[in-house]
Amino acid sequence: MTAQVRPSSPRRQEEPVRQENLRTINLELVFRHIVSAAGPISRTELATATGLTRPTITRIAEELLAGQLITEAGLPHNGRAGRPRVGLTLSERGPAGLGLDIRADGLAACVVDLTGTVRHLAFDPATYAGRGAPDVLAHLARMARAAIDAIAAEDLTVVTATLAVPGPVQGGVVHSAPELGWRDVDTTALLRGAVHPLDIPITVDNEANLAALGELYAGDNALDSFVYVSGGLGIGAGIVLDGHLMRGARGWSGQLGHVTVYPDGNPCPCGSRGCLQTYASLQAVLGDRPAPAGTTPDAAATGRAEAGEPATIAALDTAGTALGIALADMLNILDIDTVLLGGSFALLASWITANARAEIDRRVLTAAWAPITLRPALLGPDAAVIGAALTSIDQIRRHPTTWLARRPAPA
């Protein structure tokens, strides 16, 4: 499985170019060109593209090579006599990003290298809903440590970790994750205090946000505005506008599961009524027949749908209709033309898409002359953990000097 991180263009605060930061600016400029190149790029091409002198390119290239951020690779033959041409491309050794994911039906750990390639992916299917946060995070820390040890043998070093959780997050604290039974859990502190603690920087974000970023990094370069909808025991959405994740004023945007679809409808654990969650979550689809022991909820729902069980098919029809109503409101407000179905919705897309599309076509004002694309997400149920790992490695791709500062300077 591979996923390619697209180069990012973070905003910089304008400041004078002084001698002490000129080296960093030039190094990051050269590295961005290597990152964005379709294949190996020559030193001469880098000099032309950046406007830097050939000696400066050579010095920067040597520093990047010594830091294992890039490697040399052959270039296509240009028909001229002489030595084979050598280009520069991203290294498959050196820094790596670790993604972690907490789901009600299991835990996942993923490592990607600088090229965006998945080098390790592990999933532990178990019921974690209702289990204490210290127990869950201690087990996740053990999975993280196993992942770090596994890729160390491949000359990769995890630089940062990003944790995906099903709920709103602020400063590493999960304020509410109903499907896990968590409230105000300091996940960062628990991971650092586990039996196998993580001694690397840790960031925590909502799983739908990270899944959306995973789709942005791994998907079609032309797709830079979309809504990613994460189905499961809870429902969330990641909103990407013009290539940037929309987080909201406090980072809590995308709570699609608590959009009201029927004002006098089913009571929701959040205290409201008629929330999308009560009609389209896996719990709503499974009804009073939960997943058997040893079977994940999405596998149980998919199996029953494939068997054509009338109750499950009816529940999926209801779920698709409710999802379409909620999405139509969002699309009317945001003017986005693409919806990606992730999590359990990706697995159940065959049964929910028709009803969801019917509601979108009926309710979105512009649908008649600007059709909405509604399709399963590229990365499927692993989008959040892969997106978390890609988010970690993207920080190195934005700021390579943070990695170089950890290594001895070249002779």
C-alpha cells in the first residue's frame, strides 16, 4: 500500500532575510523542489528552478544526503556520451512518521517514510468502547513501540506521532468521545506515562480531520476541496477547502453526526433529538442485534447487508436518506462538489449511496447544473491512521531543518 504526500505551501510570517536564516531558506527552497518533482531531479535543474548557484546547490545537496532526506538515483539517458546522469529524490530511509488510531472496534498503528510509502500497518481488532482510557492508551503505546522497533531495522527513525481519536480535541485532551465512553481524557499525558512510553512529540486530532488530510495527501492532485464523511459508531466530517483543512475557531468543526435531520426524531446521547447519528451510525444499522463477539461492527453490518437481511437493508436505506439530508445542508452552505465516504460508509457505500444521492440531488440548490460527486474514499477504513502518519511526516517535508538539527553536521 502506498500513499504520496503532496508538497505543502505553509504561510510564512514576512521577515527580513538575514544571514543567519538565509541557509534555512535556501535549503527549504531546494528541498521543496525535490519533494514536488515527479521523479529524480538533477542538480543543474535545481539550479535553474531555484536561481541558486551550482556550488550552493551542491552544498545543500550534500547536507540533505548526509541527513538521509534525499538519495541519488539515475536519470533517463539524454543520448549524450559520458557518465550516466544522477538525480536527487526523496530517501526511503531516515525520518518517518507514526500514525495511531483509536476506534471503538480496534486500535491501529501505521508508519510512513519520507516518500509517503506505508512501511508498517498493524490493526488490533477488539472492543474498546467502554474500556478505561489508561488501559486503551497503554495498549496503544505498546503497538506504537512495536511499530517503532519494526521499522528501526529498515534504517528509519520515527520523528513524531499523531493520534486520531473519535471526538473533539483541544491541547491533547479529548473532551468528548461518546463511542469510547471518554470525557476530558488527556491522551498525551497517558501515552507518555504508559509502561512503554512514547518519548517523541505527540499531537492529537479528530479522526475525521486526519482521514481528510490523508485523502488530500494521497489523492488526485486536482481534488483540493471536498467533504470527507467518517462513518462508524460515531459520525464525523473533515472539510477541506482549497487544499486546507477547515478546523473552525476552536478546532471542533465537522461534528456532522449531531446535525439535526428530523427535529422531533430519535433522542441522541448528546441531549438533542433527531441527530444524524441516531439514524446512520453503525449502532443504528445494527439495531438490537450487536456485532457478535470477535466481529467488528462494520464487518457485521456488511455481512448482514450482503446476505440481504431485510432489517439491515431497511436500516441502511434509512441511513442513506438521513445522510443525504445532512450532507445537503452542508453542501448548500460550503459550495463543495465532492463528498468522500470513509470508515464504515466506504464499506457500506453500495447500500447507502443511492438514497443519499437522491436527497442531495433534491435538496442541494445547484445540483441540477453542477452535479455532486459522491464516492467511497481512496484509503478506506484505514484513512485516519494513514492520514495521521502522513501528517507527521509532512512536518519534516515542510521544515527539513528540524530533522537535520538532530543529526551531526556533515564534515
